[in-house]
Amino acid sequence: MASNEAPTSTRRPVSSANDAPAGTLGSRSRAQSPGSVRKVDLPMDSAGKKSSGAEESRATDPAPRCGQFRMVMCWMLFGCRLTCQANRIIFGALLPEIRQDIQLSDAEAGSLLSAFASGYMLTQILGGALADRIGGKWILQIAICAVSLGSMVAPLALQKGFWATYCTYFAAGFLEGPSFPTTGSMLSRWIPAKERSTASSLADTGGSIGGLLALGGGPILASWLGWQLTFVVYGGLSSCFCIAWLGIASSLPSSSPFMSTTELQMLISEGVVSNSHQAKGGRGDVKVQGLSWRMFFSPPVLAVCYAHAVFNFGRYFLYGWIPTFYNQVLGVPAATAAFYMTCLQVADAFVKLVVAPFADQLVASGRLSILGLRRLLSCIGFLGFGGAMGLCSLITSPALVTAALVVGKSAASCHAAGFKTNYLDISRAHTGSISGFGNTLATLSSTAAPLIAGTVIQASGWSSMFSICFAVNVSGALVFGLLSSATNLDPVLKED
């Protein structure tokens, strides 16, 4: 935006001793419209204050400004997670209504429910690595468009038959697979360390709200409109968000026309954006290297990946088998069991939003280190959820079981500011690759959990499965509590 620049004689570059080290942001050349990447050099007078030239630049800049635009981006990532999760889960939520109109065997229904995950697990590592290299906006654009289109064409695919439906959801999962690691990659480039718990938890809450809207709202809407129109409504509303994401989101702060100069300068001083990145329009002096498989076997990376796998093991055992436990063991009607499960989702979203700002305050006040906070919250999550599983093996009252599960699910919500945010701590240049690797292992765990549960419950009963879930969660607390780290591994990975 050359027309907006202040006179050269009054310009002096802003620098900071806290600038991010070279290599924290990988380099890439981008063909962008003039002015889309802005320098942070601020016009100064001899006293070190902003000159009138700076004010003129801000006044004549055609792009609107937002002093907290990084939080707007967090809400946009919240919307991405909500859109992806709602459209992923809506098929299962509507399956009982679908099977009233279309004949599907139990085996076919199970295969269709697994189709999305089958595609989803294939693209996470490569998708995350791609986000590290080129930025996340367009990767997430493809993901949210894919799930939106998947929901809109699902009624037609179901009319065509099993394989048309399977291919539809496999393709949607394949294209949506990079969404989780890409979200982490984008957060690492937008959010300073002191705000990571809040930002990561906010984005993660989108998944909880999306699940709530699908599980709670889908069947209700289907009772009014029918399942075919319900798919179209969810896909259509998601398409509206696709348009909003296209117009508002940016991969990097420097490429956003909505970023104020003051906010961009703050991100430089916090080490989130490098000064050389602004000067050159790239990602710093050192390029992001190709994937080094050795980085996946460092103790901190293994610790966060194991924690993620343990979390998904318990989560998908809960989602897959607890409704059956309510119905077959406790004698609770299916509709009532669905209400109890909705209560868990509400508690999950509420606790995430409450805990995260408090966690960031603890770090900002110096009462806890970042590593101490991550370990504390995830140990609370593992031990609280594991304890709830243990209690479920001892009590037979539906009300008490629900109370135990609400407490356990609330404790597990602390992971959003625990190990999930730890992905952002241990790397910025490779956040997408590492979180993609971790989420791939977690997806395998979530696939195995219902299968293991079915075998154990049939052979030994529910108490044995609850005990296994308790032991697995204790192991998660031990591994993450002892081996995790909040040290940025990028310099080590660069040397490797």
C-alpha cells in the first residue's frame, strides 16, 4: 500500500528483543494482491511517538480494522470445528429415521458409520504438514465445503444405494481429515503463548457445540421436516459459513486486511510473528524443512500423542456404548438416555469455556508455568474421567451414573487447555505435522475402543470394561505428567 506510507524520513522499523527466532515460521512465496502483506514498520517522530503520517495511513487504509482480530480468527476456527463436527455426526443422529425408510442391515449401517473415519484418518499428517508450509485457510475451506456438500447430497446418495453413500462419506472424511491439525497450525501463527489456553479451548468447543447441535437438534428437526430436508438444512447453513470463512479468514496475520498495525506489532513483540517475515513477505530466514520422522519419537511428542490416544479411547467408548449401558443395564428408555448424553455435551462445552480463561490467568500471574498448567489440567482430565468410569461399575442408579458421567466429562473438558494446547507449545513450525500424527493415532484409538468394548463386555461384563477404561486413563496421566514438555522443539528439529 505504497500510497499510504508515511515519508521515508520519519520511518523507523520496529524491532523487539523478543522477536521469534528464525525458523519458527517456514518460508513460502505468495502471489497476493498489492498491500495484502503489510510491514509493521511504524512512522515515528524523533521522540519515538507515532507521527501524523501513521495516523493518515490508518485513516486512508481502505480495509476495516479490528483491534482484537486474532480473537475473531479464533471464533472463525470455532465455526470450522462446529461445521465439521455437526456434519460428521448428523448421519448417525438421523440413522434411526433413515432406517425406517431405507433398508440397511446392521452391518451396512456400521460400515456407513465408519466410512467418514476411514477417509478421515488418511489425510491428517500430510494435511497438517501442508498447512505448516502453505497456511491453513484454503485447507480448511476445502474441509468445510466438503462436509457441507456431503450433507446436502446425502439424501440423494442414500436413494442411490449403499456404495454411493459410503463413497460420499469416505470422500467427505478424506477432505476433512486435515481440519484438526490445520486448526492447531493456524492457532500457532495467530495466538501468543499467554492466550493459547483460551484460544485452543474456544476452537475445541466448536466441536462440542457441533456435536450437541447434531445429536440434540437433528432428530428434533427430522421429526418436523423429515430426515432428507434435515440433511439439506445442515448442509445449507454450513455453506453459509463457508462463504463467511472465504471472506474473513487469513492464513497469517500479515496477510489479513483486517489486522490493525498495533495488533500486528504486539504479535511481533510476543514472538508469534517474526519481524523478518513482515519485511520479506515470507516466513522468516529459515525455511520449514521436510518431515523428519525422528521428531515424532521425541518424548514430548510421544507424550502428547499418547495422551490424545487415551482421551479418544475413553471418549468414543462413552459415545458408542454408554447409551447401550443406560438402556440394557439401567433400564433407561432410549429417549431418556439421549437426553442424559446431551447433558454431558452441555457440561463439556461449558467447562471448556470457563476453565480456559482461568488457566491463562494462572500463567499470566506467574502462579503456574505453562508446563505445570498443561500437566495439571490433563491429569485432572484423565483421573476425573477414569474415576467416573470406575464409579459406573459400582452404582446402579441412573441419576447417580449420570452425575458421575457429568463430573467425568467435565474433568475431561480440561484437556482442551491441557494436552490439546500442548501441541502449540512444543512446535510452531511443525504444529500441523505433529498434531496430524497425534490425531491419526487418536483416530485409530477411537476406532479400536468400541470394538474392544464389545469383546470385553460380551466376555467379562461391563465392570471389566469400566476397569480397563480407568486403567487406561491412569496410564495417560502418568505418561503425560512425566514426559510432557512446553519447550519449543523447533530449534532441535531444525538441527536434526
